[in-house]
Amino acid sequence: MLSLNALLDFSRCHCVGICASLVPINIFATAFTVVQVSRNHSPRSVHFNIGVASLAAVLLALHDLSWLMIGVVMAPTYILFTIALVCLSFNAWAGWHSQSLRYIVRTVVGYCLTIGRNIMAQVHNHSPIEPQQVRVAQSICAMDSRPQIGPLHSPLPR
């Protein structure tokens, strides 16, 4: 039978391996959740991904707490704990109010596309971008090609 001390010792002995696997899993799973929400995927797949990402975030937070319990107070401990909390926050947001997350992501992406177009126009001697270039950029950066209805599903600003 495993005791709590054995689990905490395992966590501290294999810290590099645990952090090297949990941090990328956390970041990629949470980013994938945000992409799924912004692209209006099915709730079942979004909730599954929220569960996977939240499990990784909770495991990272528990791993960090094992270090705090023995008094190791260093910057990496707080940085990893912050990563876990931010990932949990985004997953909670995606689970409880996905419409506002979808709206924010689409707004930010729209502004980034506008800024990118302006930079490209300035780089090309202040000449406007050709329509073919705009269509290519839109096809690469399009958030969702399916038709949407409602105020939260308005097309990105141009």
C-alpha cells in the first residue's frame, strides 16, 4: 500500500521528469481546449479535453505542493504553480462560460490579423495588399469556416 510520504518522495526524486512532461501537457492541452471552444467543437470533445487538461494542471499543482510542504520556496516553484493555476482558470472558463471565451479569442485574433495586415502594407512601400494575398491570409488564419448565427458568431473584423 502506498503512503503519502512515498508519493511525496517519488514526486521530489523525479522532479525533472515530472515537470518536463506535465508543463508541456498543461500548456498544449489548455491551448487545444481554447482552440476547440473558439472553433465551436462539440461539447463532448471540449469537456473531454477540459478533463485531461485539468487533470494535468491538478497533478502539477500537487507536485509543487510537495515541494512547498518541505519548505522549498524558490522561483520555479511559484512559476510552475502559476502555470497550473492559469491552465485551471482557462479550463474552468471554457467549461462554464465558453461563449465569452469564444468571443474574446475571436476578437483578439481579429485584431492580430488587422495589425498583421497593416504591418504587411507598411513593409511593401505603403502599398495596399493585393486581394489574392488577403484571401490566402484569411484562409490560413480563419477561425471557423462553418456558417454561424447570432451576435457572438459574427465574422472577424476586417
